[in-house]
Amino acid sequence: MSVSANSTGTPLLEVEKLKVEFDTRRGLVQGLRGVTLSIGRGETLGVVGESGSGKSVTAQAVMGLIDLPGRIASGDIRWKGRSLLGSDGERYARDIRGKEVAMVFQDPMTSLNPVLKIGTQIGEVLERHLGMTRAQARNRAEELLAAVGISAPGRRLDQYPHEFSGGMRQRVMIAMAIACEPELLIADEPTTALDVTIQAQILELLAELQQSLGLSVVLITHDLGVVAGLCHRVAVMYAGQIIETGLAEDVFERPAHPYTQGLLRSTPRLDEVSDRLVSIEGTPPNLVTPPEGCSFQQRCPLSGEACRKAPKLEHIRPDAEAACWRPSVPAWATPLMSPTFP
Amino acid sequence: MLNPVPAQPPAPPLLSVQGLDVTYETGAQGFWGRPKAFKALEDISFDLHPGETLGLVGESGSGKTTTGRAVLRRITASAGKIVFQGKDITHTKGEALRKLRRNMQLVFQDPYASLNPRMRVIDLVAEPLLVHGLIRHVDEARDRITELLRIVGLPADAHDRFPHAFSGGQRQRIGIARALALQPEFIVADEPVSALDVSVRAQVVNLMQDLQRELGLSYLFIAHDLSVVRHISHRVAILYAGRMVEIADRDDLYDHPIHPYTEALLSAVPVPDPRTQRQRKRIVYGGEIPDLVNPPAGCRFSTRCPLATEQCHKEAPKLSERSAGHLVACWNR
Ligand SMILES: Nc1ncnc2c1ncn2[C@@H]1O[C@H](COP(=O)(O)OP(=O)(O)OP(=O)(O)O)[C@@H](O)[C@H]1O
Ligand SMILES: Nc1ncnc2c1ncn2[C@@H]1O[C@H](COP(=O)(O)OP(=O)(O)OP(=O)(O)O)[C@@H](O)[C@H]1O
Ligand code: SF4
Ligand code: SF4
Ligand SMILES: [Mg+2]
Ligand SMILES: [Mg+2]
């Protein structure tokens, strides 16, 4: 599998120093605090991080789905080199969203209309974006259902979402997303609600589509195993920032940031027996008043004086970046019993 | 020749489940307007020993929660026997059941929904003591609760705060403190870490292991995450569509699965290591989990199983022992 798919020309998508804020009753939540990433043609980028780290907000910003009380405070999002922000950008964005870049959400039930037949819902996308006639759209919808592995697609077109299982609904969502032959597919936790055997089927489908259509994929997940199987590159998010990024193999093998190191060592593995997991004590910081300096300070075993200043995401190797003053230093000792027992 | 070390006489199990069936009624009306019923569990048997963790795994709807609830006597078995500490508790009622419940507790999946938002932490942890009449006022148990909160790793000032002031992992600790208040020997943990983030999940898993070691607890640990189950369990049982298909010692099951479903399930779990993951062979069976209201005749996996033979479609295989402690329900394996 070729890994350096992003080597040719302008990347498809670039996000630069993106800040997103939410004006809530609790105060101004700094959802994204300067996110920079890019994705090349045919590349699969895994975005991981714990709940609230900013994975979905990043995707929503690209898809133009940040609604009040949220707003993009600063930064830029570019598609094939052209900005999607500002009034010109928004016009351009309307042309490409749903068409050149499409999205699949975690919970298919909330994104499918329960009272419309599946065929009608896929057909609508085709009629709206590609100007197909109803008959053309129906034929194409049948092909799409077949392409995502739904048997008897002709009959299935006339069924309603509740007649489909969870895994089949997710296939339908993927069929709708690839209906306009997008160049980039953003999948936000596409398999989190599914059982493992069904998850395996969906991931296999994504890998196949990626190959056969030359798709670029941004896969958002908190399951490190899912990333390992599917992604060329990985970006690790923490408290609204990307704290490490690199080739999947590298990041998994020699994680540089203490948080990434901890994350990998706190995840039990199916193929290994460990006596005890590393546990990262504490919780992520509050994003209304994020700490000055490194956002991982309070939980980091390596934190010191220097960490009161915020580290920038910087190259630690040609293909890898980390935001840490002491990258690649082993941060976690073999854990002992909880401190609560004398 | 040396004599083999004489085997320790096996300690009697803390809990023994024998041929358990659980039947639910569906909303639908059957013939003659009788409510239709279906078996959510059929012929489930297992033992749990003192200080042991049995992992119970299976996909959504396979009957994990139902098993936990039946064992805790929160739902009634329609057949079979549940023996706890040597006593048949299948039909225990009234005061005896209340007493029994002190000794078996439940930790829930959802640390948000399972704690009353209007109760302070101290009241939440004291509630089981009050309900069981062991204290008459929270103040009587203040020291004990302080100790419990310390053991589960909550800050000392947690007493007077409300659940919303805590993170998911901390709420799960409150749930565990509550379950420990009555000093039970047996805890059913129904997906206790599924709702938690990876880094926090490890905190709770470690805590549960420490508590087990210190207090000699036995766990029925329900989860669909096979990696967590491998980490925490001594033995593991796999459910498929309401039946147990395999049960074995942890490493035996993970390293040498026998049932075709177990094999497929294990192969589907991604490993967080790109090199390994790319080389792993995935066994993907088409088809879906059968409808329990109209289950297939014979083996419930027969609709998806590549090894299925005529016998499989007619007769359900029973668990049989393949090596010491490794039981499998399959005609052809
Ligand atoms: N509509 C909103 N109003 C207020 N705050 C929001 C809103 N949407 C997101 N946030 C905040 O922005 C931050 C990032 O949220 P985001 O949904 O991107 O997290 P995530 O990484 O996708 O987490 P999860 O794994 O739980 O889906 C969080 O602190 C969240 O509370
Ligand atoms: N109170 C109930 N009344 C009727 N049917 C029920 C009831 N509770 C559960 N069921 C059904 O019994 C079967 C087993 O459910 P159970 O909740 O035990 O599964 P589970 O293995 O815990 O699944 P999950 O992983 O989704 O929690 C399912 O088909 C479910 O729909
Ligand atoms: S910058 Fe300092 S506190 Fe932050 S992760 Fe690196 S060592 Fe830890
Ligand atoms: S009994 Fe038959 S159908 Fe069932 S798992 Fe074994 S071979 Fe497959
Ligand atoms: Mg999200
Ligand atoms: Mg359940």
C-alpha cells in the first residue's frame, strides 16, 4: 500500500490554524484551538482523541455545519487551494459540499428520514446534485445499494429505514455519501454504534471504496484499532488541538507525545495479555478556561517548568510532528497498584 | 516416577447457573390473542468461583444483560436453577431475597443515567445502606463512606457535591462505591467501561482489579469489547443469540477458539498496531443475527455458518467439554 499519497501537488483539503468557539451559558468554549491538517488524494487520515477533543467540530467546520452558538473565530479551510470561508468561499463551498466532499455520521438513524423510502432518499441526492431524472436516479440508487453490499437492492429501494438493521443503515449512508462520486469522504465514528462483526464489514467496505474510487478518507474514531487497520496517517487530538501526527505505522510504533504514549499503553490489546494498564490520571481540561501552556500539563508525568509555555506542533522526524517540549521521551513507568491502597 | 501434585479439591463455586432459560413477552399478539413470548436465553450454564472474573461477551441482543439480571434475581427464570453460596435462590422471595441482594450488586453501563442528579454523592453511596435498614441516617455511615470514596479514588471533598460536578470516570467510581457499600461478594458489572474514554477506561479497569484483589470480589463482567474482557477476565463465555456457544479459560479461548462464531468474532476485533492488523486474517460471515422471536431450528449460528450440515439445522448442539474447562457447543468442531 502506498503511503505517501500526499506527495503530488496541492493537497485536496487543508485546514489552517482553525479556531472554533461556542458561546454558551458556561462561557466561551474554545472547541478548536488552532487546528492545522491536510489530506492528499487517495489518502486515508485517521483522527483520534477522546470525547470533547474536537474531532467532530473539525469535520463540521469543513462541512459548513458549525451553527450558532458556534462560530469560526479564525483560521482557514481550503479545498484544492481555494478558501471555503468568507462570502466568495461560501459560494464555492456550496458547490463542492455534498458533491466533491461528503460525510457519513455516527448515527444513521438521525440522518435518515424515517418516513421516506430509502430509494427516494438516495434519489433526491442524485436529482439535486447531478440533475438526474427520477428514473435515472432510481437505477443509479439501485447500483449504489449493490455497490455497498446490500442484497436484493431493487426490492430494498422501496423499504423504510426501520426495516434495515444498523449495519445496513450505515451502508445506506455510505451509498448516499458516494452517490456523487466525491473525492473526499469524511466519516465521523461510522462504526461506533455497531457490533464488531458488522463493524468489520463496514470497514472492509470503506477500504474497498477507497481503492476502487481513489477516494480520500478522513476517518474519525476513538478506536485506535480501527485506525491501525485502515489509515495511512493519523492525527491525535487533545483539548481542541492536534498534538501529534505522522504515518500510522510510526505513530503506533514510536509515539512521541506523552499523551499518545499513554493512550496506546492504556488500551488493552486482543493479542496480548498485560498485567496492568497504564492509566492516565485526571481528565482533559475545561475548554472555557484552558490552561496556559501545554494542555496536557496536569496529567503529564514529564511536565516541567518549560511546559508552562504552549509547545507548537513541530517536526520531530521528516514525516512526523508533535506538540511537546520533550517529545519521544518515555513518559510512563510500569504502573503499580492504585495509590488509594496503602 | 514422581507422583503428580495432588489436585486441590476445587473450592465450591460462589455462583452456579444451571440450564437457565429466560422468556420475554413481545408486544405482538399470537394465536388466540395470547401475547407472544420468546426465549431470550436458553439453557445457559456456568460457574463463578470466589475471587474470579467471568467475562460475558456477545453482540447486541445476545442476552448478556438478561443473564446478569436473571442472576441478580431482577427477572425470573422460566427454567433452570441459580445456586448462590450453595443455596438454590431461583425462587427465593421476600425478606430472604432482600438479604440475598445485599450480597450481589450491579454496576451499570451508563454513569450518567444511573445516578440520581438531585442526590449528593454521600446520599447516593449511603442509599443502599438505608434501603437495607443497616443505618437509619446518613450521619451514622459518614466514616464508612469517606473510606469508600477514598478507596475508589474520589477526592475527599466529593461528599457534598452532585453527580453533574463529576466526569464520566468519576461518576463510574461513584457507582462502584455505591455497589461496594453493602460489602457484597459478587458484582455484576454490565458494560461498566463502555461509555468511558480510553484513558479513563484504564483507570476504572485498574480500580476494579485492585478491589478484586483486596476484597476478594467475584465479577460477572459483561462487555462487548473483547480486548477489555481479555485483560480483566479469568474465564470468558461467549453468547450468541441467547445461547452459550463457548466457555474457557481466558488464554485458551483467545489463543485457541473452537466455535466458528468465536473465531469470527475474535478475528473481527481490530488490534491497535498497523503491522499486525494488516496481517491478521479476518473471517467475515455474511448474514445477520437471527430474530429471537422466530429463531432458526437447530444451531442458532446455522444460518451463517460455513460448516453447517444437515444435523445443525435440526438439532441444537449442547456444550461439551473439549479439554479441561473448555466447553463448546458445535456439532462439527
Ligand atoms: N453546539 C455546541 N455547543 C457548545 N459546545 C460545543 C458544541 N459542539 C461542540 N462543542 C464543544 O466543542 C468541543 C469539541 O467537541 P467535539 O464534538 O468536536 O468533540 P469530539 O472529539 O467529536 O468528541 P466525541 O468523541 O465525544 O464525539 C467540546 O468541548 C464540546 O463541548
Ligand atoms: N424487558 C424486555 N422485554 C422484552 N424483550 C427484551 C427485554 N429486555 C431485553 N429484551 C430482548 O431480549 C434480547 C436480549 O437482550 P439483552 O438486553 O439481554 O441483550 P444484550 O446482550 O445485553 O445486548 P446489548 O449489548 O445491546 O446490551 C434482545 O432481543 C432484547 O431485545
Ligand atoms: S509539553 Fe510538557 S507537559 Fe506537555 S506533553 Fe510535553 S512534556 Fe508533557
Ligand atoms: S453446530 Fe453446525 S451450524 Fe452450529 S456452529 Fe457448529 S457447524 Fe456451525
Ligand atoms: Mg464527535
Ligand atoms: Mg446489555
